[in-house]
Amino acid sequence: MAYTPKTPARHRTRSETKTPLTGASVNVFNNSPTKHSKAGAGDTTNPFITSGPSRPGSPIKRTTGGSIAVSKSLRRQASAGVIRKGGVESRLDVVTRDYVPPPPKSETKRSRSQPARDTRDRFITTRETPVDEVAATLDLMSLNPQTSSPGHTARLAAATGVPINKRILAYHEPPPPSASDALLSQQRELVRPLYARPGELPTSNGATSNKARKIPTQPERVLDAPGIVDDFYLNLVHWSSLNILAVALEGATYVWKADSGEVVQLGEAPEGCYVSSVNFSQDGLYLGIGLSNGAVELWDVEAQQKLRTMAGHSAQVASLSWSQHILSSGCSDGSIWHHDVRVAKHKVGELIGHQGEVCGLAWREDGELLASGGNDNVVNVWDGRIGDVAPGTRTAAKWVKRNHTAAVKAVAWCPWQSSLLATGGGTNDATVHVWNTTTGSRLHSLTTPSQVTSIQWSPHRKEFLTTHGFPTNAVMVHAYPSMERVCEIRDAHDARVLWSAIGPAGDIVCTGAGDENLKFWKIWDIPKVKKSKQAKESGRGSTSSSILGIR
Amino acid sequence: MPPTKQAPTRQAITLKGSTNLVTEFFKYAVNTILFQRGVYPADDFHMVKKYGQTVLITQDLALENYLEKILSQVNKWLLTGSITQIVLAIISKDSRTAMERWVFDVSLVEPPADTSAPPPAKPESEIQAEIRNILKQIVSTVTFLPVIDEPTVFNILAYTSESADVPADEWVDTDPLAIEAGKSQQVKLRNFSTDVHRIEAMVAYRYDG
């Protein structure tokens, strides 16, 4: 601590003439503990060193000198019973300046109130009035006229510039506590992480894309989906390569033909159960419907009739995925079955690898690999060659990934690099992992603000889209492999965005949410070189000739 | 406004006007400090436009009334010129030790000796700009003030002259709630002045360096 004589010069000269005043008090404080005399030790910036040895300081400075706390090291030494030579104590012998005794006792109690002044303060912005500057400090003191003679007090007051008869008043009642009680603040504390929304991008323009492009933050179209089941584990929206969107609203399945806008109800689930998943075959002609009672129905989309029901699962079928004539179904009990839709004995394979509900299931385009994500936080990648394996054989997964810390519902294969698999975890995880399924390594990870409910890769750009639940309810577009955020549409829905489906052309993404809306977002552009029909063909790799020959 | 010629519509600021201006400044300064230093939870405050910027003001009725009571008395003292300092002390709730002292010195501007040519009145926009700068500086102090991670309360102290008219049952003599000299750092803030009053701001904070 360093002190600058901020007392006005007028006062300083006055105090010089009043030396008896200070001299009288020396005796009082010579008996005081040594901590008083420690005041100036090592104090190189002290103004008294430079301003001459003979001039006694004003009482103000004495007061501060008297209230120095014993330093930690000194206290430690004292408690050990040893004061080291060369320590603070030994330095005290060297008087580099006049020792200024503290003021009379009556004053010392109050004088502790004077805070130190640091001359090195970088934050002082105005220095034009040094007299005023010290005034705040001086006024912290108050002389007590009762305990000393009036003349003494008057001299003291004149010397220090401290006005006498000053009162410090406070309002008689303490300030009210915050109206929010302890319970509320505790709840606020608990809820805070849910509301902690990370910073948004300043614009919706992707800084990462080479060409500045604007992704509309308003949906192209909104469809009502009354009664859609607000359940994270279900997969209720799918878009076929024939540009038909299937959506399950409780027990009923509807198809919406994107070209004509026509809506057709395909069928009603049996009494007492609801549709838990829908999935189109790769050619778009057939729709698989998973039911909550464990049955898997097969529908002809064009003829709008049910072709067969494949029963056998013991519990709800939460996920479906097609690979040519194989329809794989993920069940609540953790099993994955392969159904060959062409043969009467439809169950041609069973994959046991999950302890929890299989809520994410995706075949790779070429049918080589099947990825599954479960409520047990595990991602499994299975070898897709099932033909020559006898039914019931428990094959082991090719890769087992346990990096996620929450249910894995979002599973998506990259359309332009077949080894890439993206998986996203639920609320506790909120992370997207991108895997190389050839080597089994984790290539990239991306932490997102909230649960990842689905992932869609862009067929034309090196980007992928994720949908999110509470609190952001967002649709986000990320660049790959930089994993930078291209765009974020906050509050895309009023409730958590649970499902997404990409159109066959690869430009529109449909999202569904618990707010009973389906929204269509134009996220990407179709490259100009391949126009409409061509893009459609290559976009989803639809096969012109149906492999399914069961009719 | 040219300094030589005064616009006929604009009167020089009166004592009463200046007092109200200063009182209002205290209100916003206190609110700003209470918000910035987290004495009250952030959602107790709402934003208002004042001095050409947004200022956070408490919407807790109890606190609002409490400040109102204090400031109305401060207003009276300002009118009689018996107040010399306002201190907002931030105190640890548990240990009752003072953590920060926000000191506002009030001084009367001395009228110049020669009354023949009164100085031109200070334009209100200039006063507001000075006030705005103080409030901004209070906000910016959070960058260097130590982080307070314990519950705190505040207390407003008024330093008055002995002769001041004190409502007996409402205001009581008190301890200055000072910070020990060795553990205190001080930072002088900006000041502002009306034609009648001059306000100097300063913050002292506990710093066990």
C-alpha cells in the first residue's frame, strides 16, 4: 500500500505547526503492539521518503499506519516463536523515514475506517481535482468531540480537514430481502441449465459455406398433424423416393403426396394400439408400419391396401429400416429382426445386441451394414449379409460404440461417403458422433445445445442437419468435416422437434414435433447441373425396377 | 447554445431542480449497483430507458418502496444542503463485513466571487451525458471488482452535518461500515455537476492482495 499526501497543502502546513499534538500521542502508542510500527516497512512509494525526513505526517496518515494488519508470514513466524533475521521485524530497525505515531485512542477506532489509497490505480479517470479526490476518504472519519477537549478537537479538525459534528446515518430498517424466496431461488438454480441457451449465430448465413447463402428460417409449408404421438422413441415420419410422405397419427397412417398435395389414409391400427414407426421401401412402393403390439404391417402405397402382417415381436416396434426386400425392425425389448417380406416365414434373422429399446435403425444404401441405436446408449453396426445365416443365429455386432451417454435415436448414413455414419444422443448426451464404419474409429464429435432427435445428411452438400429437443427446439445445419454450424433455426417448432425426413430431391426437409405440426424447410438447393427428375433419381438411389415381387 | 447569449426559454437550473436531478441519479445509480453486483437476483430487475440508455431498475415492490423512502429523505437533506455524502455499502450477509463501499460525495458548487456576470447555465444534455458516463462506469467496474460469491445485503449511509434535520425514529446513527485500511482498494469514478451540486463517485472494495 502506498500513500500519497492528498491532504491539501494548507492543511499540511497547519499540521506541521501543531507538532505537539502528535508528539503527545507518541507515548500512547509506543506501547502498542509492534504491528503498528510495521506500517511503513518496505513502503518504497511512501511520500515521506521523498518529501523530507523532518515533516510529520498528518493525522490521517497516522491512522492508516496504525491499522495495518499483521502479515501472514509475520504471524506465522510469531506463532512459531521465532522471528527470522532479515524478516519484517529486522527491517524495522532501519528507519528510512519519520515514524508517524497513530492518533489518540479515541480516534483510532474510527480511523480504521479509512481505506488505503493506491496511487497506482489505473482506473482513475479524473485527476483534475486532487483535493476533492481525498475528500471521500477524509469523510470516512469522524471526530468524536465528547472524549477529548474542545480545543484539541478543533485543532485536529483543522489539521485534518475532517469536519466535526458529522453524523453518519442509516435508515432504521434493513433493506428488504429479495422477494424471491429460498425455494424459488433453489428451483431457479435447478432449472438454469435448461434455460442456458448458448449464443446464437449473428446471422443465419453460413460463414462456413464458400458462397454466402441464406437459409430461410421460416418453413415453406406447414401441415397439421393432429394427434401425433409426442414420444421421443418413435419414428413417425418418412419420405419416400416417390415423393410421398408418410406420417402416423396415433392409430392412423396417412400418406401425403407432395406432388399433388393429396392426403390418403392408409389404414387404422388394430384397436388399442398405435403406430410406432413408418418406413418406406427404397423404391417407395411399399410402406412398413410398426405397431405398438409388436406387429409389422406391409402396405402397398399405390393400391392403399395392406399386403401382410408380420407378427412375432413381443413389444412395440419403434424403428424400421428397409434394405431391398429385407425389412428390419427394432423392438422395445432390444432385439432387431430381419423380415424377408417375400417369404411366408418372414423372420430371417435376429440381432441381439441392445439392452434397451432400439429406437434408431438405418441400413446403409448398399445393404452392407446396418446401424442401430438403442435406449441403452449403445450404437451397434452390424454386418448386413444375412442370407446365409440360419434364422435365430445370434450374430455379434461388427462395431459396438458406447460413447453416447443417452439414448441414441438419430442414426444416419452419409450418402456421399459410404463409410460415414452419424449418430446423435439424447438429452444427457446431446452429442453427434461421426464414425468411420470401415475402421470403426470415431472421426468427429459435436456437442449441441440439446438432445439430438434426428440427423439428415445432405445428398448434395458436405453438410448434415440435426433436429433438437428442449430447450432450443432447433433445426441446425452443420458443415462436414469442419463441424461448424452453418445455420440454426431456433424454435423451429413450439415443442421438441422429434422427427425429420428429407425429400427425394434433397432440398426440402420435413420436421415433425409434439406441437402437432409438420413443417417443411428448404434447407439446401438442388445443384443446377442435374435438374429435377435426374436429381430425384440419383438423390435417393431409387431403383426403377421393383425387387419386391411378392404379389 | 452560445455561451454569451442565453435562450430566453431556458432558466438556469434551480436548487430544487438540481436536487431532484441528483436524487434521481442516486436512484438509478443504486439500482445499477444492486443489479451489477448481484445483491438482488437479476430477474428482479427490468429495463427502462433513462439518460438515453437502458438502465435496470428493480421491480421488487418492497425494495422500490425502501429506496423511495430513503431517497425522499435524501432529497430533503439535499435541499437544505446538510448532506455531504451518500454511501452504498455492500455487506456480506453472513459475516456482516463490508465488501464494497460506493461513495458519492455531494458538494455545493460555490458561486463565483463576482456576481456581476453569472456563468452560463450548464445545458441539461451535458449533465445527462455526465450521469450516463458514471452509470456506464459503474457497469464497467465489474471487470475489475472482485467476484462476490456469497450472499450479500446492502445498506445506505447518509453523512450529514450535525445540524441536519433527522427524523428521529427513521434514521439512526450508525457505524461507517468501513473496510479495513489494509484490505481496501479504491477506485475513483467520474463525477458530474449541476449548477448547484457536484457529485463525486468512488468505489472502495475489499481486496486481500
